[in-house]
Amino acid sequence: MALTEKLTITHIELTTTKPEIAIREFRTAAEAAKAAAQTILTTVIHNPEARIMFPTGNTQIPIYEELVLLAQDTQVDFSKIHAFQLDEYVGVTPEDKESFTGFLRTRVYDPLHIPHQQRHEIHGMAPDVEIEAKRYNDEIKKQPIDLVILGIGPNGHIGFNEPNTPFESETHIATLTQDTLSRDQDRGQQLHTHAYTAGIANILEAKQILIVGFGKNKGELFDKAFNASPSIACPASALQNVSHRVTAIMDTPAAAVVHAGKQNK
């Protein structure tokens, strides 16, 4: 028998499954906020000079309150970290009540004693917005961010990366959508139509990404972001492309929607 007749060819089909975004579920929003704060604290314990990008918004308030308490109780030193802000409205000063810079100074930077020279802030009143966006982007890209903290917006936005923002985008000026403007109006805010934001590419380059949300409505947004294919129609879905570096912390009402959506997929 010829050698070729003795050989059999076995076809092995290899399939690769992209790892899923890790979901940490907690019974209540308060418990989830504490877990998020502990994640931030742990990052600083392991790397006292960590570069951390902080968001603003109602979801973050209990997280930052817990973080300050934890830092005080454990005496973990935040004075060597480099703090970045995720976004800022165009045309505001830090003293404006809607300013994200002012929000972070009051709730994060000052209570944690982060030195002024290690606060990387966006200048909302910069005379040339394009130059300011480039300046801030250069600051971000000097070294990789160790931890980006995110919420998720009413149309699936992360930062102010609104729907149809390319996943390759870097720091830029975003035109806010009606969904975002309506949310701000519901909060009683003065409306700002444009904002600086770190781009999706800046976010995805971080070594670790933490996204947090509480309640059924946030769960519906997470469902679209995590259980459908990545699409620029839902900016947060870009996180699937670096899922091994993403952790989502949510309460049970939010997680229940995500789990149900996965089962129905």
C-alpha cells in the first residue's frame, strides 16, 4: 500500500470565543458603589503612581464618597497618582456649577489630596478648542492610562462619545445629541451643546476599564452594549473589543436585564 493511501486527514475546526466582559453583581446600588470604590483603591495600593481617568455624573457620586472614606480609613496615599478627567463642557470655568473640573476638584482631587501638578485638567474656557483638544490628547498619550472609570449615558455613550463616533477617535469636541441634552435638561442644568471628551480609542488603550451603572434603565443600556455586536450606534459596545480588560459593576436590577438579554440572544 502506498504511503499516501495510509494517511488519513483529520479536519479539526478551531473556534475562538472572545472573552466576555466580567460582570460583578451586587444586591444594591450602595454595595456596588462600595465595590467600585474598592477597585479604585486597590489600583492605587498596587501602583501608588497610577494614572487614573475619572468621570463625573450622578452614578459616580456615591462611588467617590465611598472612595474618600476608604482612603481615610486605610490611609492609602493618593498623592502620587496622576488624575485625568474624562470630559468637560466647552465654555465653562471650574467655578461653574456644571463644570466637571469643579466636580472632580470638590469630590475627588481635594479630599484625596492629589497635588495640583498631578491633576490633568481640560480647560473649558480655552480660546481655541481644537488646540485644547490636541493638548489634552497629548497629555493622555504620554503614558498609558492605568484605570479608566466610566458610566454609561442615555444613548450608550461613554464619556461624551455619542452614537456614530468612530471607535478610532481620540480626544475631540463632541456635538451633544438630543438624548444627552434632554437628560441634562431633566437634571435642571444649563444646556451646553458641545463638550471635550477623551475618545473611544483613548479609553480602549487603558490597562484596565471599570464601567458602573445602577438600576433597570442602566441595565437596558448595558444589554445593548454587551449583548449585541459592537457598533458605532452604541459607543459602549466598543468595550467588547477589549473585554479582557473590562469589568462592569452593577446592582441586581441592572444585572437582571443584562442576564435576560444574554439568554434571549
